[in-house]
Amino acid sequence: MPPQRSAGTEPEAEHPMYAGQYLLESQLGSGGMGVVHLARSASGLRLAVKVVHAEYSQDPEFRGRFRQEVAAARRVSGAFTAPVVDADPEAEHPWMATLFIPGPTLAEHVKRNGALGPAPLRHLMAGLAEGLRDIHRVGVVHRDLKPSNVLLADDGPKVIDFGISRPADSELRTETGKLIGTPPFMAPEQFRSPRQVGPAADVFALGSVIVHAATGSGPFTSDSPYLVAYQVVHDDPDLTGVPEELSDLVARCLAKEPEDRPTADELMTALKSVSASYDTQAFIPGQRVAGERAARSGRDDRPGPVGAGSLAPVRARPLVPAPRHGPDPEPTHPRDRALPGDGGPERAGSGPAPAGVPQWRWRLPVAAAASVLAAVVIGVLALHGGPDAPGSGKGPGGRPSGTAFRPWALRLEARGADAAGLPQCTYTPHELYCVRPGVLAASVDPADGKVRWSRGDAHRGSPHSTVPPVLSGGLLQVLSGDGLRLEALDPATGATRWSHDIARYGGRVTQAGGVVLLTGPDGDVTALNASTGAKKWRHAVPGQPKPHFVAYGDGLAYSVTEAGTGTRVAAVDPATGSTRWQRRLDGSLSVAGAHDGVVWFTSTDGDQYTDAVVRYDSSARSVRRVALPVPLPSSQAVVRGDTVYLLGGSGALVAVDTRTATQLWRSETSVSMASAPVVAGRRLYLTASDGRLLSVDTTRGTLLGQTRPRLGDTRGSLIGAIPAPLAADGKIYSSAPDGSLFAVDGNRPAAW
């Protein structure tokens, strides 16, 4: 039975009155993905019911992730998790009901009352260890354990929100290039290999949660979420303030390598001296009575923020509102300056941040004290999404949750700069960073196209060639227009943190794993720390006389060089310069993509036609070559899973399954010059030389839609390489010869 809607013309009329047989009494929180309601069963049992927004109900991928969330929550049943009472992921508007448990979250408690003492800290750690043991025993990895996902109930801590958890046997996998979780509480492997995250990542998060509970701050802190991500991977944790009797155990939890961390069972053994009662009353003074009173009244009148994940800071309210006698106060106010993906305004009355804690951690809504399902973010969270990091309470682009996206277009400029040519951009959650000849760098709000900051470039160079910016080491790495300097900019302000003269390297600059790789004319490679600009190492790469590296986010840098009638391929660890593996393969090969230990190549014949796709598994040392029935001239390739999509210079688009060694389909696009293709979900996107953005169905190769042409003003002008479009959060960002940068809804290509 789908949720039933109320009648009327007020906004509340759009809220469902029932989910299945459960009456929805009041709203606990609302966000971009759905709404969490306080509900009652026919017997009077109080429940927390999550109902998905209509706009996501029709998305097959979203439904699949919601089914996964329901399945994960049902599999987990223990004293330290909340049971699922009922769910219908197949309803018109999918919903899930869990037992309602009053109590504040750990994030809320620490914010209001300060850090925990040694005794309650030991109780908390033992309770979380037992909760993780129950979760891991049924084959589930939570992947987003953090203070706002720990509910402090009467009978002990509860681990809540399985929106991005993954059963070990799930067929849904993290998409390449997407990171899941909240940086201060993510494990290093969640950044390095997000598709290979296991139970040890939850143990790392537990260590970070305990540090937060003990000190009011995490083991890795910075004003920039990007620097936090870098610190998690490379720096030692700061355990100052953690009780001595727990510091060694917490340090083991925060080991960089998963195999060096204890299991949840081992943690429980180490904490066996802790009382089995796990009484949280000692460290939530004054909270329980207020929570119960709020639950009985269907309201939450306690001071402080309400909501979690992408929940907006709203007050629980009845579905049928009382008559209004005046305008509601504005719940938020604009910020003077926002960090990339900043959570935005602080809720009135929430109080200041604790001293010494970066503001971006505390201007954020935290979990509703009355709801074990407060976080409504489902599926893939953005890099720094969630209530413990920037972006809380907002949808993509840092906009208020629920705000409808509208296509936009802009001309990227900078004060005093003579800008020309096509913009090139990189996407991070809640931020676009772009360059253009004449514009050294700019920060653009992906939700509405507003430029947050921009810097002109006195060394514009050629209007036909720019290099896309890269976010590495927590900084925005850009090249000057003349290609002679590398600038590392603060992503929040655009200010230069460090710069390096790269004139001698002839443009052979690659970013990989937080390291800048510079190949000199003598073939020696110099590696710089992307965060500081300091030199890490310098030496030649064996078997690679003059390496030109490419990287695909798997922690390695790849280089190829001719070797007679074959190609010698090297995989290099950018942190140390050591060669992980090297192999000679037949044919003239170029790297097309890499993930999970597998590298894909395109093979070129003597006439420079792509005649095959090659799949090399570095673990099994196996090679599979898939010949193309009809070779493609001047092809560009993109890899998604085991499928390689190739776009030829003649406009032919081909899909090749390298696991089954078959060509899936071939389509003629009539686009004779285009960008490299990109793939998101079941759609492929490319930009034509006339500025059209095209969308193609990846299962059949059929055209789904295209935008209008955006030709340049100068007739007969030459166009260099066309930047590939960016696909992120259901939106597509592209540039055109008229110099514009524009965004469209990727879910509706037929309406372009």
C-alpha cells in the first residue's frame, strides 16, 4: 500500500498521511532524498518512518540502493542497532519503518555538553564494538559510522542509518571515482579503493568517533575538508586528550592499513573489563526527559539543531498545522563566505562551536534525538556529505535541500582578464573548479552557476589549449596559461598556497595519489608533495626512458613506452616512485582506464586506426585482446566496469565487453569531431565541436537527447581539444565553442 496523501492546498497537503498501515503523526526531518516521520501502528507502537521523495521514486538506481538499505537494516539485529518493523521498497513512494528510540546523538550530546569522561568513553567504545560485531557478523559494512549516526538511548548506544551500507554479497557496487562517507570518519581505503572497503573501515571510523567523543574534535582536523581527506590517508592521528588507558587501542583502530586494525571481536576482548551494562545515563544528563516529552507531543522544542545527513534543520511538526498568526521566522541566514561544500548557515539558537574546532564541523544539523532513521541520504554520499562535514542540510551544490534544479549557462570571466576559448572543469561535491585561457581558476556553484571566486591569468597562452584543474593534496592544482608554472590554490579562496616552475618539464605533469609527477628532459621523474610542494623523490623509472604518466584514481600512475613491436607498461607508486609491476604486451597500446588491479588499453595499427581493446589483469597476469570488427580512426575511450566505449573520429560509437570479448553494439553519431565520452549510470555523454551535448543509452547505443548548438562568435576559428563533459549528482556540465559553461539535468535528456 503506497503512502496516502492528504487533501488541500497547503504545502503540508503534499505530505503522505499513511505509509502502509502506519499513521504518520509528525515530521521529524526533511531532506533532499526523503522525509522521516514519527508514526504509530494500530497497536500504538511508535515508529520512525522514512518516505522517499517522489522525484527519486522513479529512479531505478535509487530504488536499488533503497532496497539495499532495507535489506542491510533487516539483516542487522542486535542490542546496539534498531530493528526494522516494516518496509515496502516497491511502493509508489518507497518507505521503511523502524522502531522509534528517543535519545540524542553522540554529535548532539558532545556539542551541547562537551567531551565524555574516561568511564563513559569506555562504555561507549565497548557498546560500539559490540554493535559493529553484530553488523559485521551478518556480512554488512556500515561505511558511514560517525557521531551523528550513534544514538545514545537509555539502554546503550545504537548504530543507525544504513543508507550507504553494503552487504558483502550485494550486486550493487560503488561506482569508480565516487567516494562514500564523511572524510573525518572515513578510512584511508575509502579514498584509495572505495570499491574494496571492508569491516576494517568501520573499525577505523570507530576510532575517529571515540577521539571525537573524548576531545570534541576528530583525529584529523583542518578548515578544509580536502586537507582532512589528505590527512586521513597520509598523516598520523592526533590523539591529544584521549585517556591514556584507551589511546593505544584507539591508535590501533586508526592504523593506515586495514589488516593492522583489530576486529570488532578483538576490540571487545580488549575492553572486557568494561561493565556490561553500557548505561548511557552517566553521560546524557538532562536529555532523556526532554526527548520523551518531545516524542509524546510530536514536537521537538529542545534547543539546538534537528536533522541529519541531508536533513534540513526543521522542527518536528504535525501534518495538519495550527492556524498561523504571523509569518514564520527565517530558519537560516546567508553566510559571508562558504568553504567548498560548506553546510551553510548555523541554525539560530544552536550556539557557537566549541573552541579550537573548525567551524565547518559545527555549523551543521545533527541527528534528530527522536529518530533512529534521521539521516535520509541513501546510496552514494558525496565526498564530504553528511552532518559531520560540509554540505549538511543541503542538496548538491550547497543549495537548500529540495530546491529544484534549473539548467544554467554562464561565460566564465575574471576581473581584468581577457578570457577566450573553452572552459575546462573538474567536479567535487558541491563545487565546480574551472579554468579557461585568461582565467587561472574559478569556483562555480554547480547548482546555479554562480561564480564564488575567480582569478585572472596574465599568462593566457593559446586560446585553443588548457589543462583541466585537479584537486590533489587538498589543494586545487592549475597550470598557468603559458604552461610554465604550477599553482596550488586554496579551494575555498583561490589564494596561492605554493607554486613551482615547471618550464623544463615541457608539460609532462601528472597528478596521482596526492603527488605531482614531473618528467624531465633526461627522463628523471621528480615527485612533489601536492599539499606542500616539497620534493618527495627523484629518479628514473626502469624500462621507461621518458615516462608520460596517466592516473585513474586507483592510487597508481601508469606509463607506456614502445618496445619493438610491443609496448612496455609500468605501474608506479607515486608516493615512493617504486615500480609495482611492469609488463611487455603485444601491439601499440595506449592506456584507456584502470581500476581494481585491471588496466584497459586501446591497440592501434600502422594506419593509426584502433583495431582492438586489451584487458590486462595485473593480479592474474592475464591478457585478453578483443578485436574490433571494423577499426576506428582516431578513437577516444572510456571504461565503465568491464565495458570499454570508443568514439571514433568518424563519429562511430562502439561498446565492447572485455570480460566476454564481444562487441555489444555500434552506433553512428554523425559527430566528426567530439570530446572524449563519459559514462554515468546507463547513459553516455559527449560534446560535439558545435557545442551540442549528446546523451546515448549505454545498453542499446540509441540517442536519448541533445542540446542546441553553441557556436563561437568568430567564424572560421579553430577549435583545439574539446573538453569532455562532467556527469555528477544527476547533472551534466559541459562547455562550448561560444565560451559558455552550462549545466543540464542528466535525468531528462529528451527535454534538452
